Amino acid sequence: MMTKFLFTLIMLFPLGLSSQSIDKRALDVLVERAKETHSSALVIYHDDKLILNQCFDDNYSPLESMSATKSFVNLGVGLLLTHGKIKSIDEPVHRFYPEWNKGIKKDVTIRHLLNHTSGIQSQRYTSEIYSSPDYVKLALDADITDNPGSKFFYNNKAVNLLAGIIEKASGMRMDKYIHQYIFKPLEIQNYTWLTDAFLFNSRGKYDSAFLEKGNPICMAELIIKADDMAKVGLLVLHRGSWKGMQIINESWFDESMKPGQPYVPTNGLLWWLVHDPAISYLTFDDHNIQKLQQVGLKDTLINDLKKVTGRYQNDIDFWNAIDTLESVKKMGGWTRLRDLLFNKSYFDNIYTFVTNDADIVGFAARGYLGQRMTIFPQKKLVVVRMISTRNARSPDDSFYDFDILSYQLVK
């Protein structure tokens, strides 16, 4: 019988530790933090060698990757370019949906969907989407509330439209297209990609008949094992190459792994960008306070926020400082402060991130609850962490220092 904290597979661990330059102390810290944050699985590859594949649960099973699914959709678009199904991500959406060839909708491109600047009307949360029977149609019927390319808004509704575009361009449903050309070569079989038609059967399992209907969901809902996700990380590490076969053109990774728009330097094309923690930092100053005053926050909250102005090494340190404020404690912590700002239509960071493109050291697929797949190319490192919904007990379980601790694995 499997036991908790079981090492399901550790390859070349004692011998490989020194020869592969994995820092033992940093590894111990990362594993301990994984346990503290109630992780379900942790997988580490370095220099194409499996260093660690640890299951913390009773069973090593596929888990919902949440918004990390979006990065898999990015690879689907990369396949379209590789196969010549589209010439550029600057092609307009109306090439695939002619009804959009009018008004401001005619200006929306595939790139806008990938970089969250489409301007498609959307709510911050996903209740509207999950209540819809057709996620692609929901996006198509939405109004354009901002000029395309003029504003960053993390847009789940817009991302779901990519399922329709990939299917129309490739002639295959998106999940089947990605399965045929990515998952199959990588020998990934034990996964489920939910569609907007999914239902549960009488035993509480996904009804396979309904999985054959509808549109695969782009914003989330890829259910996959951590070690299979890590294989995809290796594909990205090698810029689309797998066992001598170039599955996705290398140029797609150059395009995807740089700031995708001028507004949020940490966001590429459905990938998050990881900057060198030793160089990058953030500031919270009078300029940020003035922007928050314009939102209409109460004076007591504004006065409290003024107490934590200054420079911070990373957002973890910053939000920890925010959590010390009495007014923030009363509302339930920094996550509730962010909810308050979202409800006031303030979607920007409340701090200023200071860095440049040369500081980018990695790329990350990230999802709700702390699903993580981070790739550090120069360190030849892929690290994946997943957590089940039943394990997640507090915001701390999101493992916000995961990228920093992972980066320290290789000195």
C-alpha cells in the first residue's frame, strides 16, 4: 500500500546530486516547503535527468492544472505556426469568424488573445463563463470594451476563443490536435481535458461521452499528472525539440517568452516570465498611493498603506508587509484587498515592478491554488509542483516562493 510522503521515483539521486550541481541544502528547503504547503507532487529535472518525482498524497493521480492550462494552449498556437496553418499571430480573428469583420472587432488579432489585450468584455471571475453552454460563442458574442492592444486585462473569456481558432485552422479539435502532435510523442496518456459540455455521471466521474462534445476549455481544466507536466516543461526547455524531433519551431519560444505587451513585464504569451530575484525588485511609493486614492479607498486604508511604502526584493515580501496592516487584517488579508480592488475595476499591480528584459531567467505556467511548472533554461532546470483541491487549506498553500526556491537549486 502506498504511504504518504512516498518517493514514487528517484533516479540517480545520491550519485547525481554532486555531479549535476544540485544544491542539497536548497533541495531540502524546497521539499520541506512543498510539505508545509500541502503539495500533492513535486517533480524536478536537471540537465535532462530526473532528480526527484515525489508524491505527497496516498495516490499519484492527475490533478487540475487550473490556469497553467493556458500555457499548453500557447503550444497549440505554436503548432499552427509550425504546420503553416496560420502565417502569423497578427492574423485577425475575423479570418476564422467572418462575423467579426466589422466595427472594432475587426481589429482583434490572435496576438491580442494571447497577451490579454483583446479588449473583450469579461468579468474578473469565471462564474459567467462556467454557466455558459458554449465558451467560444460566449467570447464571440461579447462586446469590445477597450481598444484592442490598449490595456492589459487577464481575460479568461477571451482565451477560450483560441479553442475555436485552433480547431478551424487545424481541422482538429484543440485537445485532439495537441494530443496528436505533443502528448503522443511525449507518451502522455493519463489525462483529461474537460470541455464546456462536460457532466458527471452517477458515480461522480467525468462522463466520457460528454467529453467528446463541446469545446475544450482553454482557461483551465486540463487534468494531468505532475510528471507528465514536467515532460512538457522539458519540451519547452529544449525549445520545441523532443528526442531529435522538432515538434514546434524554435522561433515560437522566442516570441512567447518575452513581454507580450508594454503594460505587464512579467507576462508573455500565456506564459509568466520569471526575473532574476537578485536583480529585479519592486517599489511601492507615493505614485502608487495616488493611484489607489483615485479608486476611492477609505482614508484609514490609504493611511495604513502609506506605512509600507519602500523597496521590496519580491512580491512575497511586499504582500507579507501588506498583511501586517491592521486595516488589511480586519478585511481578511491581502487577498481580500485584491478582491476589493478588482470590484472597483482596478486590475493593475498596486506596486511598480523594476526590471528589464535581460533579467528574464525563466518561464512559468501558473494556476490557482499554486499549480506551477517553471523552466530555467540557463540552469537546464524544470520544476513542477501540483496540489489537489482537497489539500489547499489557506492562501499560504499557493507556495508563492516556489520560483525563488526553485531558482536556488542550481548555483
